[in-house]
Amino acid sequence: MQFQKNDKSGFTLIELMVVIVLIGVVTAVILPEMQGTYEDALLRSTGRKIMSVSSLAASRAVATSREQRLKFDVQNGRY
């Protein structure tokens, strides 16, 4: 009896489904953590920008001997 050698390589459906389930579980665990991290980074970045603008206003006030103002536009999210 002669056996034919099957040279087809690839993945089975079960292997692909296991990988997809594992990716889904890892994503479900990591995603909530990443959301908080992004918001924290955005808050720190905005805080640094405001401090930079405040420092610039103080430097201009000293250089020009005039009052400088920093206005916050809450509706448009600008300063």
C-alpha cells in the first residue's frame, strides 16, 4: 500500500479560532487600562502647555513692564 504525502501547509480552523479568541481576551483585558493611560497623558500634556504659556506671559510682563493676561475660553477649550 502506498501513502500519498500531503504537502499542503497551513493552519486548521481550530488553530485559527483559538488564536482569535486569545487576541480577543487580551484586548478585553488591556483596552480599559489603555483608555485611562491616554486620558492621563492628555491631561499632563495640557497642564505642561498651560504652564509654558504662563511662563511666557510672565517673561513678557517683565520684558515690557506691562501687564499680561491669560484668558481661558471654556466653551471652545482654548486659552
